[in-house]
Amino acid sequence: MSSIPEFGELLARAERSAVHLETRDVYYSNPRFEAWQKGERTDWDDRGTWWRPFHQQISDAVARGVDVRRARVVSEPVTEYIRWEHYVTQANVAAGEQVRWLPRRQATDLLLPVNDFWVFDGRLMRVHHFSGDGDWLDKELRDDPGLVEMCSAAFEKIWGCAIPHDEYEIK
């Protein structure tokens, strides 16, 4: 496929589901993570300070009846980046996204895809590529039914073993 739509466009087209698998312990740094590292914390009572267009896109999709789920496979003890992600996941949950965490040590008997991805309606997959140190490299769109089905099945296995966000304790 020559042109890859942005995430928001793909989510806006979703009718039933959007699932996201994250498998890395470190992603590219950003100002919000750096501020958190310096001790700044989110005022969860002031939605205007943390609600982003991404959260609105998730909220809009959920309001349309789209089941939005994210599973994160993490090493323990977690990296500082994952500790921050766990902290800011409150915003994802507030937007209506369901999030679960799977400690990597509990995934030994699962076959895990090596790249992060989103699957929309079980038919279209946006694959994310990162460098070894977590820098964003590229994205690709895949619609091969066999590949999308295989990755969707892997996501469901991970989801079934993972711990809901409000029950997962950072180690």
C-alpha cells in the first residue's frame, strides 16, 4: 500500500474494534516523560491539562461502539519509561480504552509478534517500527488476511493472560 493513513483516520473508520499491542520497554522520549522524570505530576482533576486529541479520538470511537483495547508486554522490574506509561495510562482509561499489562516472564508459552501494532476491525493492521533505543522509525499498513488473523489471535492470547490496568502493580 502506497499511502499510510494516520492513526486518527484509521480509528475513525473502525466500526467494531481497535486493538493495540506494545512490546517494548523503552520508547522515544518526549517532553511529558521528561517533565515526569523531574517530578512534575498530572493534575487529574484538570482535564484540560492532560486531555489530548488522541484521547478524544479514543473517546469518540468508544462512543460509536468501537471496542478499544491495549495490551502491554513488559519486563520486570519495569523501566522508568514503563513506570511513567503506567502513571499516564489513567488518561487512556478515562478516554474509554481498556488496558492490560502482561509481565514478560508470564509470556514464555505465548508466541509474541516482534513489532508493535494496531489492528482495526480484525482486517487491517498498522505496524510500528522502532530502533533499538526506542526511536520511531516507520510505520506500515498490512491487510494480508493470514497475517492480520495471526497477529489478532496473538493479541487475544496476550489479552487473556494480561492483568487489567487497575490491578497491575508496578515492580
